[in-house]
Amino acid sequence: MTDTPASPLSGPSRAPAAGGAPKQLVVFLHGYGADGADLIGLAPFFAQALPNAQFVAPNAPERCSMGFGYQWFGLTNLAPGPLAAGVRNAAPLLDAFIDDTLKSLNLNYDDLALIGFSQGTMMALDRTMRRGDAAAIVGFSGKIADPAASLSKEAKHPPVLLVHGDADPIVPFASLGEAEHALATAGFPVETLVRPGLAHGIDQEGALRAVRFLSAHLPS
């Protein structure tokens, strides 16, 4: 495990459906103005294919500036510079949470999967670009905040699945292609799924694809 400061993040979790000690860790990263409860409800669906996985969904570190929920960072300025600064500011807290959780469960980075939604996808992809220390990453309705992020020398290139609705009014659909290009250029194998007519959300087809993707890449 890397030497990172202790993380104050916390949120709901679900133990493996099969019982016993977990063999995988799946971390849900929620969007702007939401909380961990917003995504942990997906755990039973994913657990059907991943019965030995522990699911956790930490609340982001800041109360949302909108007045409800949490944010990984403020979104008053969507320009590339402020977005990159935002993910970098929140990254040490997320890194520490993941490192500490893996250690507490006696699991390794090869047992880890990240699932992000919207701003949570920005956090998941930022960690992927910097560290590459997961078995698989899924990003719904998000974008890459810092395409210029560089991997550490020890980092790997885990597979990434990006899912985006082509009617998204919040995070432009063009963000899918931009993220795919940045990740592929950096050496990551990338799969994409376009959901016709879907706005800013996760539909059944996207969730099913994510389940199949994680099942193929997480160790059993």
C-alpha cells in the first residue's frame, strides 16, 4: 500500500452476498450533490454476478454548494484548469480511503474496481490516469478532468468502460469521445457504450454491461 494520509471519508457499505471474507472490493463514487446512498442501492444488482465482493460508497469530502448532498469539489468553473485542480485537491482523500479499505479487508489493488457516476467518474478516471492501480474501472455519464495526467512508473493500464447517454444535458455527450481518446492515448484499453436517448443517468442496459465488464476483469 502507498503511504497516504488517513482519509476522513465514510459512507454506506454492503458485505459480500455469499457471506464470508470479501474477495473483491467495488467502490462507488457518486455525483455532484448526491451521497453514497445514491449508488449503494446498485450493490444487490452487481452482487448477483459478484457475490464475493464488498461494496462501499463513500460520501464526498465537502458539503455541496447547492445546499444538499456532497461534492468532490466545487463546480463553479468547468474550464479544464479548475476541473483538474478540483480532482487533484480531492484525490489524496479518495486515495487514502481506498488504500485503508483494501488494507482492512486484506485485499490488493488487483482486487479493486471503481464505478463512478458524473463527478464521481471524474474522480475515478483521475485516479486511473495517475495510479492505474485497479483491476477495472467503469465510468457513467462523466468526463476526464485532466487529460494530461501522467502515470507513475509502477502503474498499470487497467481496462476502462465508459457509458454515456447521447441526450445528456449535464455532462456533454462529447465528453465520452474526449475521455476515450485521452485514455487510449495513455495506453489504457477502453470500451464504450452509447445509450441512445438517455439523459444524465444509469439505465438497465448500461448497468448490465458494467456487470459483465467487471465479471470479466475482477479475479474470482
